[in-house]
Amino acid sequence: MRSQSAAFAFEGAPSRDASRRFLEQALDGRAAQGAHLIVTVPAPVARPDALLRAFPREASILWDPPQSAACSGLGVATTLAPDAQSIGEFFDGTEHLAHESSPAPRVFGGASFAPGAARQPPWEGFGDGLMLLPTWTYQVNERASLSFAVCESESPDARRVLEVFDAIWDSLERPIGVIPPPVSVRRIDEADRHTWSRQVDEIRREIKKGSVDKIVAARHCVVELETGAGSLDVLKRLEGRFPGCTRFAIWRGDAAFLGATPELLISRSGLSVLSEALAGSTAHGDAARMMASSKEREEHKLVVQAILRALGPFCDSLRSAPEPRLRELPNLLHMQTPIEGRLREPTHVLALVEALHPTPAVGGVPTREAVQWIVEREALGRGWYSAPVGWTDAEGDGEFVVALRSGLLRDGKAWVYAGAGIMADSDPDAEYAETELKMQALLGALHGDGR
């Protein structure tokens, strides 16, 4: 990526006039160049949702982790294949004009759980995977920036771009405060307990035959939505209900895939990598039983071992916590083991994602056999549920989460997903109850009434 620094200082409150002038000059200078261009300027600090609330029909991404920079995006400047080569070639051909302390441009996206899992309704438009660059990207941490991207051979209409810039600036300075009211939703389609029990029994037979050690079974329900249960309202409720989780959303046409996940798949910054095993779940008040359960311990151990095996070839050093800890969420408890390492060389985060997904926390053991079982027997298919979602930049740094506590909203309906790891001694009723508990994360955000 060819980067140039702006001439204005980034001290105190951002100046609308200075940022606007720099953007205008960058657009004027592009007319004779025709390369991909990203212009980044300082912006007012606001919640990332402020950008989307002002332009809901243009929303393209939301990325809101608990402890690092949040991003939101409007429009789509371009879409890319989710592989390091395609993204590297794009950034190599892109000029970035920005202040020297501005954050690097990012592309956002993810992939389906398995090839073909998102090629049928309601997942059309998502496909096997994509990364997108928003036309406008707002990134906020302690400071904030606003980026405009153009990836066409012709110059954009500078007057229209500056009009949008002014409207965005207004929305960031005076964000729309919205507390979504409760709405009613009605389940209209879901697997019954008998179907679920038959599925769990089939998995247990496969385990007893020695074909697999574990398979993560998933189910979904479909709900009808009232007016007022739009994607931005759901994301707002998720923010209040799950502040320690990563909120995410990707819009494709009239569909929004969104959620608030507790699980990190991989984070890369330079040579440092972070991951975690998150397997084993129970209701509040049942922590001692879970931590002492041989079934839960073994299920968790399989995930830890798989992550260490996947990252081992890339790392000079790699370690996991000696014992799992308790991860407490508002609606349930998880068993968690943090994992950290140092890369031998700067491997692209997407290569690490490919090596890791699916972990036994969402697929099973062995991976190939478990995924084959899932693809062949789960009727609707998972789409992007439990798949990697995140971002990367020109350096190959990035962060991807496992898209749990998630669902797809489109056409006045929501498809809500949850899964449970099935082992040899799994009880169908207990596993069904676990999926019901997990579904409540998104169902409660759809209701908006604390349920």
C-alpha cells in the first residue's frame, strides 16, 4: 500500500474544515491517477453505531470488540476473495492518503461454516466467503477516524462525496439516541425435541463405532418479526446485554448476519497471536458441576489440543493456560482456556484462520469426518453461523471471532442458531436445554424485553 501523510496536525478536537479540505484535495488529485484510493481523516469520537443510525439503508459492517477499536461501515467500495493473495494484491494497488497517526485501512468479512453451506435460502448473497471494503469506514477507540474509499477507474462526484461527508460529520457530533422498544416475535419453525434426540443418538452411535470422538450438532429456529425489530435495534440491545462480547454485523442486500460472540478464533498483531478454547457450557449456579464434569473436561481438552496442533507449525513459542477458567456471561457460563504464541514469520491472519477453522468447539473430532456429518445431515445448513468473521489489513494483521450467538435477519424473519458438543455420554435433553439457553442471547435481543 502506498501511503502518504496529511499536512494537518491531529491535536485536540478534530476540525471539520481541515478534514473536509484534505478529503476534497485528495479527490481533486485523483482525477489523473485512477488508482484505488482510500482517504482517512480525523473525526469526532462517537459510538460506532452513530454512523449506521444516520444512514441505516447504507449499512455494510459493524465490528465492536470489548477491548479494541470499533468500526462501522457504509456502502461497499469493493468485495474481495477471503484469501491473503487477493487482499495483498488489492492493498498493493491502493493509495492511502492520511494523517501519520491514522489507523491502517481494513477489510471486513468472513466465510461460511463449510463450502456450500450458504448457497441456499436464506443465505444467498453471502456465499462461501468474502471480504469487503466499505465506501465509508468509521473507526473509533480513544480517537476516531473516517475513511472514504473509491475503487473505480473514474473519479467520484466530489460534490456528492463532500455532501455525504458533511452529513456523516453531523451524525457523529449529534448521534441519534435510540432505546428500541420491546416487540413481539413468534417462533414459526424449529426442530422438535424428538428430532433433536434422534440426531444426538445417531451421533453417539457414530462415536461408539469409533468413527468420531465428538460432533457439534446445531439447530435453528425461525421467528417472525414485527416492525421495530430491525438489525440496528437488535445490535443496540445486544450491546446492553453482552458488553463483554464482540458485536458484529455484515449486511448483504436486505439481509443482516449479526450477533454478539464470546469466542475469539485468532488475533494477530505483528508476530504475536492470541486464541482461546471456549468449550463447555452451563447455566448460572452450575459452575462447580461443569468444572468437575469428565464429559465437559474432555470436550474442552479436545479443543485446546486442536488449537495447539493447528498453530504449532507457525509458532516459535506457543502456550495455553494450565487449567481452564470460568467465563461468565449474562445468560450462561463457559469453560475457557487462553492461548498465546509468537509466529516464526509474519504469517497472514487468514492463513491462521484457515488452519484453525473449524475447531472442535464448533465442528468436532476428527474435523473432516465431523464436518462431513454436519453438512450431510443438518437440513438447512449453517450458513455463516459458527464460522470465522473479522477483519484484516495490508500487513496481514487482524482479528477473527467465531460467529456464535448469532442469526440472520431478512424479509421480516430471523433465523436463530445454536449448537452443542455431543460426546459419547451426552444426554439429549441436557444438550437441547443448552442450545435453548444459547438461543436466548439473540432471541432476547429480538424481544427487547429482557427475556
